[in-house]
Amino acid sequence: MLVELNDNNFEENTKDGIKLAVFTADWCGFCRKQKPVLKEIADQNIWIGEINADKNPYLVRKFGVSAFPSFILLKNGKLTAQFAGYRNKYDLLNTLLDYLK
């Protein structure tokens, strides 16, 4: 499932379970390249939240995001991991598995 997150709904949507959120920007070429990968993974019943960094400065500041795309992995609302840069489908899934072990 691919969910649009923002400054107002972030806490509610990430408070339970394991959630992957990705910060993107409309002007970012790697973010545009990442989008189809996110959709493909989300279609496999993996919850992914997408945050438009240009429209949600509070979350950008809160997580110290300075590179795009930037990923955060949360467990019951608590930050577990943070990493940045384009990942193909297999690299992204392997990275997630490494953090979930």
C-alpha cells in the first residue's frame, strides 16, 4: 500500500507496526526514478508512505533529511533506521530485510 503522508497525518499513520516512509521532491530525478519501484513493492502488500519534502518542511527538519530520496523505517512510531539514495527493487528489499533482522 502506498500512502501519501504529510505533516498532519504522519503520526497517526506510523504509530503502529513497521512502516517505511520515503521523502521525495518533485524536482529530484532519482525520486522520479524511485517512484515505480515504490509502487511495485507497495503492490506486494508492503506499507510505504511517501512524503513530499517541499510541502512538508516539519517532517524534513524532524528527521534531518538532506538527500533525496531519503528513507526512514519506523517500528511502532519509533525511528529504527534511516538511509538515502536511489535503490532498485532488490536492493531496497534487501536493505529492509537487513534492518528487520
